[in-house]
Amino acid sequence: MKEKSSSSDRPRSALGKLEHACLNANPALFSMNMGTGIASILLYNLPYNARWLQYIGIAIFLVNIILFVLISTATIIRHLRWKGIFGALGSHVLAGMYWGCMPMGLVTIVNMIAFVCVPRWGYRWAQLALGLWWVDVVLALVVNFGMMFMMFVRQTHTLETISTALLLPIVSSVVAAASGGVVARALAPFDAELARSTVIVSYVVWGTGVPVAMFLITLWIYRTAVVGLPAPSALPSLFLPLGPCGQGSFGIMLLGIVVRELAYKYGIGFAITRPEGNPSESILWLADGVYAAGLIMGLILWGLGLVWYTLGMTITLHHIARNRVYLSHKSFSVGWTGYTFPIGVWATATTTLATELDSPAFKVLGTIVSLQVVFHWMYVFSMGCWKASTGALFVAPELGQWDHGRPPLRWSKAGTREMV
């Protein structure tokens, strides 16, 4: 694995810094996009909300779009300018898993379009949300299936290399499925039949993510029991199992909610009903059953998420009590986004339960956890910007197979030199 470069090794010219950033634009940078996006969503949908909080959420949403465009541009330049990086990512036991952050970062933009733009500007924005959601679904499935294939065929794993980062490609499917519920709910007033189709696809995508994530979490529990906790620098990864639990809970509940709304508001059934009896009543009975099953499954997954939230917080606080330097800027890395998105998606499940169960307890808890994520994001985002300005944020372990971490240029002329 490539070691982090010292400050003296980093370029000092503006063009050199830009090249360094593009060369080391690892897909893990999209996790900054994920954290920024979930902060905007939580602020916009805070249980105890105010107009000014929603405006802040919208402002962060705009920042998130800019951030996604910048990281995507750097990623494209990286793969066009240098040879062999894509293959190196696929064969690396850790770095390639962060491809899952790209569709998850895009999902936060899709959801905010559905929350903010569709109610204000109508059907065209609903179409945009649906189109972007389909792009995200394709990306998520390609990353999910592709990285599992690479893990089985191209990579060599041991018990020590098993980490929660292996969940990232899988969770991208879970996040895309939950986003399908958000998009379908926004689309329903304009095209209920299309919303129904979106829900059906979302259930299938949910099935490609949550069960597989549970298998991998079981393997990670065994690894942790035998080998021990990850290194202090990887402590934020303790929260990654919270992702499929929280987003899986939110997604399965929201899809059930949309199924019931389609039945009661628009008379659209989820499936073919029995020929005898009143068709309208059959549609409603089936919708109520789907909704109830989703609510129960959501509660169970939320409880499992509570386990990972509690363990992650207690282990992190225990480490901080013994090592206060952990909170200093020297310990920060892009992996600290593990303190934002996984907890944030569990917060969305909490606020959904607060609404569906009419529970003040869940409402208060959802608000507390949402604000916790926002405060975490404020620290992570500010430190990320500072580290990016110094170049320390850009670290790509997959480049370690080349001398000095410099893969060959794809196009170069004799006698030309790279920017320094």
C-alpha cells in the first residue's frame, strides 16, 4: 500500500497541485459528497424544523452539486490522463470498494431534487429526478456486482483484509432502492403508473443489497472477534454497518408508504388482485399488507442499526478518552466521512418511524441524531477543505504499484515533463 506523501513531496506550484489532486482523486473522495448530501437532506427534513434551517439545507445542496461536479471532473481527468489506474483500482483489496461512494453521492442530489425542486417547479423536475435515479441504479448495480466479481476473481483476501469498506459497493444498491421510494413519491401526482413501476424496480434493487450486506456483516463480526478492532485511523469504519441497516430500514418503510399512497390516493394496485370481490377493496388490503410488512421490517432493521450505532459511539469515545490527539487535525483523513453518512441514513429511518408511529420519542431522537450528523459534517467538511488545500487529502493507495506513485501518462510527447 502506498504510504502518505510528506508535505515536502507535494508540488508547490498551482498547476502541480492541480495535477497532484487529479492523480490522487481516489473514489473515496465521493464520500465527502455523501456526507454533504445527507447533511442537506437532514436539515431540510428535520422533525422540529424552521424555514431558515431548510434554506441552509438548500444552500448545502447547491454546494453538494458543485462538489460532485468537481470530484467527477477530477476522476475523468485522472483516468484519461494516466494509464492503468482503473485496473489498479479493481485489483486493490480496499481502494476499488470506494467506487460505491460515487452512486451514493449522486443519490443525495437526486433526493434533494425530489424534495426541493419537484414541489416548486413540477413535472419536468420529477422527470429529471427519475432520469438521474435510473443512471444511479445502473451505476449502483454495476459497482455492486462488478466489485463482488473482482473480489472473487482478481483480488486476494485474508482474514486481516476483511473490513467494513467491503460493504460500500453493496450499500450503493440499498441507497438507490431507498431513493426510488423518494422519487416515486414525488412522481406519483404526475404519473402514478410510472411511480408504481419505480417502486417495483426499487424492491428488486433493495434485494440486491440488504441481504448481501447482512452476509458480509456476519463475516466482519467473525473477523473482528478473531483479529480485533481496526487501527485507530480506521475507527470511523465501525459505523459502516449502520448504513445498510439505516438505509435499508428507511427504504423498505418508504416503499410501503408509497404503495399505500398509490392505492388510497390514485387507485393504483401494487399487483393483480383476486377476481372475486370488490377490486378496490382488494387493492387497499394488499397495500395495507405491504405497508405493514415494510413497517415491521423497518423496525427490525432500525434495532439492528441501534446495535452498530451504540458500539461505534462507545468504542470511539473509549479511544478518545485514552488518546485525545485523535481529535487533532493530524488524525483526520477522508475516512472520517464514516461519522456522517451512515449515521445520517439511520437518522432518516428514525424520523420516518417518528411519523409513521406518531412517536414523540422517535421524533426527539431523530432530531438529536440529525443534528449530531450536521455537527459532524461541519467538522469533516471544514477539515476536508483545509486538507485539500494543502494536498494532504489526496491519497491513493492503488498507486503504490508504480515507482513514486506515478503511473505512465496516456499521451505524452518526447522531452515533455509532468507538472511539478
